[in-house]
Amino acid sequence: MKAASPCLSVLFLISLGCGHAQHTQAGPAAAPAQAAAPAAPQTFDEQARWGGALYGSHCAGCHGASGEGSQGAPRVVGLAEGALPLAPRPGSHRTAEFVSVADVAGFVVATMPPKAPGSLSAEEYWAILAFDLSANGLHLEQKLTPELAATLTIPR
């Protein structure tokens, strides 16, 4: 696996979900309630925009409208504030480390949403993950795929 460079990490966190546009302060709360599938997203930007709507529909209720977390679900936005930590938190049902983006994806697909794990399509899970990465300031030049995710480490 290849670690994301500090520059890539900053860019990815700033513009995830916004493509090359600047990151807005609105976060997931601004995502439309409707999460209709676009014509298969072809770029990271398209994927992250759709993921924002999906996040609002499937994730914000537990993880917070801005990814800030809640008593029952951890923060998913704000790597500097503890989102997506390497080691599982005490009491977490996660047992594996989050080294790569693929590690996060594997956990999310297997356990989210909590009452219906694995209930979303692969495209929907990848779009939500693209949005989360974007909300953390990361930007990719290509669509997020399992192959690409395996090469990207979570910035620390």
C-alpha cells in the first residue's frame, strides 16, 4: 500500500465531494434528502456528490449531519479530531485497524447501516466513502474503486 502524500491528504480532505471546487462548510447536512442514483458516476466528483445525498439518507442519523458523531456512533469527519482512527476504540465492534481506505470500506459494507448491513449496492457504498473522504478534505483524480482504495492509506 502506498501512503497518500501530505499534499494529497490535504487536497483530498478539502475537496472530497466537491471535486476541484473548494470544500464548503455545509457538510452532510446540506446533502439533498433524495439519493436517486445518477447515471453511473464516472468521476470522483460525481461519486462524492451522489455520496453526499446517500450519506444524508443512510448515515447522518447516527454519525451526525456534519459527520461529527454521536453518543452511539463515531465521528467520520475530522481526521485531526479523531475520525477513522487506526485502532478500534474501546467498546467498538470493529476489530481491524483502519490502515487503508479499503479497510474502512470492508468494515462499512459488512456492518453499515447497523440494522441492515450490506443492504446498499457496491456503487452506493463507494459513493458514500468518496463523500466521506471528500468531507475530510481529500480529492482523487479518478473514481474511487476497490483497487484504488487498497493503495490509499488513511492520513494521520
